Amino acid sequence: MLGIVFVIMFVLILIGLPVYLSILGSGMAFLLMTGMKPLLLVPQRFVTGLDSFPLLAIPLFVFVGEIMDKGGISKKMINWADSLIGWMPGGLGIVTIVSCAIFAALTGSGPATVAAIGSIMIPSLVENGYDKKTAAGMAAAGGALGPIIPPSIPMIIYGVTMGLSIPKMFIAGIFPGLFMMLLLICVNLVIIKKNPNNKQENKSKFSFKRLMKSTWEALGALCLPIIILGGIYAGIFTPTEAAAVGVAYALILSIFIYKEMKIKEIPQALLNSMETAAMVGIIMGAANLLSWIMSVTNVGELINNTLGGLLTTKVSYLLVLMLILFFVGALMDTVAAIIILAPVLVPLGIELGLDPLHLGMVFVINLVIGYVTPPFGYNLFTASSITGLSFNEIVKGVVPFLVIELVAVLILAFVPQIITFLPNLIS
């Protein structure tokens, strides 16, 4: 019966129905077919899925990203990164990827990172010899750093779902995010060497004076991640409180210091943020219904009993888990996948002796790769909308970056110290 539910859900997704309606439709079909509970359960589980204080951080972090975009903060960060590393071979590509990493450290959203950084950097990349598909693919892949480098919306959702410390997950995401950033930079350098046109890229000389000037101009913006992440790690405030502090700081910076955002623009920024946050929230509420169905039908126990006899080592378990999550991430929303699958798939790994923090990070990062994986990668659609390129062209441009991100996930899965070193050091 449960298999029919998933078939219904994926069919509804494939025919173009919104993800939350597909999940709700399949869940309601299950209730009607089994008569297990009345349909009144649907709104009850929907509300229960959103009734969590840490989830308040999601709309607030999205709002921080919106303020950064409208308030000129992202531009100042890009100028600073350009003055620091733009003079290197492949400098513009490196600036794009590093800017994505910096922006990621403030918003936790992949599509927001692609939109903010891509809209500025893609035209510059094309002007300096990059193929437009490659430039768009680079921005899309760089946007995947958004949910990996803290703060991260998927980490918040995983932490709430699995009862794992969100601050610990944030700390654990720093090294993997930087590691993936370095690998993306390496791909950019390989592309520069293989494509003669890219060698025409403007190579301005390093200027210490320009670096100092751009650092001073961007100082307020550069302090934002220190305030948000430093406050969380120092135990001064929770992730939700940190997001609220980030909103207040970003507003003061954009309106009164940089003076690039007017007070009358705040309502529109709030509206844009709420649209994004509502999209996440409505999927979470719908996914909670399916998660409940899987719980009462003992799917987790069934899967553990079935796979437990086959996957007897950590290596075999991780390989199967990553394969499942790769396909799920390509076909299903990350938020829904975490809420539905984590309670089912993760316990077996913990039984096999895997560190819950390491396993949680691998789970999240693997799903996040779905942001740049066809056919439903959010970042790919965002890159397509800001460049005017077709979806297929964006996919061609992102392939080399997607391959290296998959390699990164494998390394992170089998070298857990990259994830656990910093949390263990701090604790």
C-alpha cells in the first residue's frame, strides 16, 4: 500500500503538480484507501510539522539574504573578493565561487545565492571570455554552497527532524563547505587552461591600495557572518536569535550606513522573503503527513530489518545511502526528503556505529547536490531565469562542477574527520 502512495506522489510531481500538493495528495489517498484516520488528520499533521521554534530561523535568514541583495551588501562583498583574488589566473571565476561561499555564510539558501551572485558575475564572466553556459553552471554549482556553509536551512530542518544540535551541524558544515569551494575553484582553473578563449580574461595587477579600500568599504558586510556565526558558536544566542540579530544588523547597514536601501523598500523585501519561506514551510507541513504515515506503518523498522541483513558494514551502508539520496535529491524537494527519509534511513547507520553528526552532514550535503542535478535542480532553474539560457544549456554548463561535487561527497563520507574535526575541537 505504501508503495502505491510513493508512486502516486512521484507521478503527481512528474506531471507538474507542486511538490506540496503531490505529497498531500498521496497522503490523503493513503488515508482514504486504508480508512486508518479521518482526513482531519491532514491539517493536524500540517500544523504539527511547523510547530517548532528553531524553524523561525528560516524566514529570518531568507530575509537577511533579501536585504543583502537590495542593500548593496552582496556587491561590496564581490568587490572585496575581486580586489583580493581577481588578479589571479581564472580570477573572475574564483571571485564568483568565493562570493557564493561568502553569501552562503549569511543566507543558507542555494537559489538566493545563485540569483544574487550570478546576476552580477555571469555578465562579467561572459565579457571576459567564459562561455555563457559555463558561467551559468559555475554560479549554479557555487550556489550549492549556500545550504552547506552555515547557516543552512536544510541543516535546521534536519536538526529539528532528528533531534540533532543545530549549532553543532553549523560548525560541522564549515570545513566541508570550504573544501567543496576549493574543488570548484580547481575545476575553474582546469576550464581556463583547456579553453583558449578564457585566456583573454582581463588580468589586472594586484593592488594593495585597492584591497584596503574595498576592505574598508565592505568591513560592515564582512562583519555580518562573524556576528551571526560567532554569536551562535559562542553560545550568546540560538540560531533563531542569531537570524533576528542578522536582520537588524543588515537593515542598519543597508539603510543607514551604505544608504543603498530605502525604508519604503522593506515591505517588498519582506514580501519576497515570505514567499520563499512560505514555499519551504508548506512543503514541511505536507511532508510531516507522509512522515507520520511511514511511522505508523513501521516502514523504518521494515527497512532496517530488510537492509540490516544486507548492509552489514559502514562502507556498504554509506554507498547505498548516497546512491538513494542522489536519486531522491534529483527528483524530490530537499526539505521533504529530509523529513520523510531521515527518520527511516539514518537509524540503521547509527546502529552500525556511524557518528550521528557525520551521518547527518553526509545526508544533508548529498541531498543538497540535488540543487544542481537535473531534472528538478532549483539552482539550475534560477540560473536559467537570470541568464535567459534554456534548462538544457545550463545542465551542459554545470556538468563538470556537478561531477566534482559528487567526488567531494564521496570524500566527505569516507573521511569523516573533515566534518567532525572542528566540532570535536570546539567541544
